[in-house]
Amino acid sequence: MEVVLLPAWAGWIAGAFTLLGFDAALRAVSPGVYARSRYVYVAITLMLSPVFSSAVLRSPEGLAATGLLLWSIASFGCAMDTGSWRQGFTFVLTGFLAVLLEPAIIFLWAPMAVVLASEYPRWRVAIAVLGVLGAAGWMWGYAANAEALWSHPKRWSLNYFFVKSASPPNAALLWRPVAHPFFCLPLPALFLLFKKTDVTLYARRVLLLGLVLQMLYFSGVYRLEPVQLLPIYVGLLVLLFAAWDRFYAYGRYFFPRLSVALMALAMLIQVVALIFFHT
């Protein structure tokens, strides 16, 4: 049975917190871009995404965990560039809280923690202590619910990637953050503008590794809802922002009317998806 840690009205606060964290992550991983480019991107890909609105209304704790993850990504990018102890502390704290709210986020956060600890040894103790506390919390929760866990028939299995008895296999569900009415239909167009150099930045490579690990974990989860894929979706959006900013900069300079028309069309598509689709 799902445990609700936050009241329903907190979803609106968690939503605003997530949007601010998304903007902060974009600024940290893709520094030097225009604010207008970020704002339009946030509006099309996240604010108008049905899975985001569903998380606001139904899963405030999961949305809060996603917001904390985004702030952790932003702090990681800044800490890797500057070595600031404040950014490092923020990264550790927000990541720890995100994992407490949504344990599966550990697969996204752990690679960043390992890299930060290897680059700046002074953070190894803090990361190790929080890791021990997190492991102790998991063990305590497991012991408190051992009977329920042992009797639960749906354990993690890679077989669920290929076949499930009562729902589509995970192979048919994990692609949804790339192109689905629940997420963002115009998103695949950005892959046409994506370049290998977009992942040369160290922080982006680490984020990509975390996304791969997260998807491997979700490959074997029996119950897989669109809201659960929100951390993967926002991580993908952070990686694809470089392609979006390339379209925004060159389009506004060389083809201003065409670019405005395409952005308006993308917004219209998302508004229609927001009205007619729900998760």
C-alpha cells in the first residue's frame, strides 16, 4: 500500500519547486543560454506535460522527489565546476532527501555522488555517512514490513521487460518519456538536432549513465506507471536541452517566423494532450 507523505495541496508547492529546480538544472548543465530559451522549453516540455499535472494532483511526494533530484543535478553541475562546499552540501542533502521520498532515484543520484566523491575527497565522508544512514533506513523498513514483502508475489524480474500477465511489458512502457501523449509529443524532433558533442560535458555523461541505470532498474519492475518515469523524463529533458537551445538560437536568427510557428504548434499539441490525456 502506497504511503502518502505529503498532503494533496502540497502538490502545487512541489510543482513550483520542481519547475524552479528544472530551470536551475538547465542553467548548471548548459550554462550561458538565454533565459527566454529556458522558459519556453520548460513550458512546452514540463508545464504542459500531462504526467507533470498528474503528479501535481496525485503524487506530491513523488513530484517533490523529482524536484529534489533536479536541484541535486544543478548543485552537482556547479560543484564540479567550482568545487564549492555549499554546492556540494546542497547536492548531498537534496539527493539524500530525494532518495528518502523515492528510493528508485538512487540509481540516478549514485553515479553523481561517486564522481563528486572521486573529484573532491573532502566529500567522501559526508556521502559515505549518508549512504550508511540510507542503508540503515532501508534495512529498518524492510524488517518492519518483512512479512508483507515476503508475501508480495511481484518481485523484481527482468522477465517483466518482455512479458507481464496483466499489463503491457516494460519494453512497451519505457519508451514513453521519448514520445507519448502522457509526456511530450514533439520531443522526438530534438533528436534530429542532437549531436555527440552535447554529451561531452562531464556532468551530462554522468547524468546519461544514471538514466541508463534507472531504466535498467525499471525494466524489472512489475507495476510501472507513467508518474514513476518522471525522474527519467526530466533527466532526458536536461540532456536534450542543448539540442533545443540550438534550434531556438539558429531558428530565431535565420528563420524567425518559422521558428515561432513551430514553437506555437508544439505548445498547441501539448495543450491538446493536456486536455484529452491523463495518466
